[in-house]
Amino acid sequence: MNVGPLKVAIISVAAVVAIGILTIPFDKENSNGGAFVWVALFAATAVSLVAGFRYLTARKQAQLQLTSSEQYRALAEEYRRLSDLAITAQEHADLKMGEISAQLDHVRTQIDSLQKILRDVE
């Protein structure tokens, strides 16, 4: 659940307004009103703490998601780099194999010409 700072502010303001409304009927001379005010303050504090903890939890989850996406990007970049290196190595291997093939063809032609000369000499 994503709890933004605006939601936390709204909940806090609602708690303060609720405390204000709940304390209106109580007079300072009424002894029961003091206990009720303390209970209302405790409830408002509890609501504010819960909202604050939910906000901090949501923020931490967002940071973790950002971190994991950054790690994903880093891994993807490393994969691209390694695949480029593999492609380059494959291209170099293909070039070397082409050179070796050309050299083998040259050796074959020399062997063929040498065999022809040996046949003529016999």
C-alpha cells in the first residue's frame, strides 16, 4: 500500500480536528472531561504513529524497488557488455579460421603441384 506524504498530512489534520471537536463539550470545571481529553489525545497520537509508520514503510519499499531496478539495469548493462565481447571474439575467431583456410588451400595447391612434378619425373 502506497501512503504518500499528502495522505499522512490529511490523517494528521483529521486527528487534530477530531481532538478539537471532542474537547468542545468539556469544560475545564468538569473533572471527567480531563480524562476524556487524555484518552482522545492518546488515540490521536496512536493514529498519527500508525500513519507515520505506514508512510516510512512505504518509502522504504519504494527505495528497495528503486535499488532492485538499479541492480537490474547494472546486470543488463553487464550482460550487454559481455555479449558484445563474445560477438567480437567470435568475429576474430571467424577471421582467423578464414586465414587458416586460405593457408590450407595454398598448401594443397603446392602439394598438388609437387605431386605433379614427381609424377613427371618418374
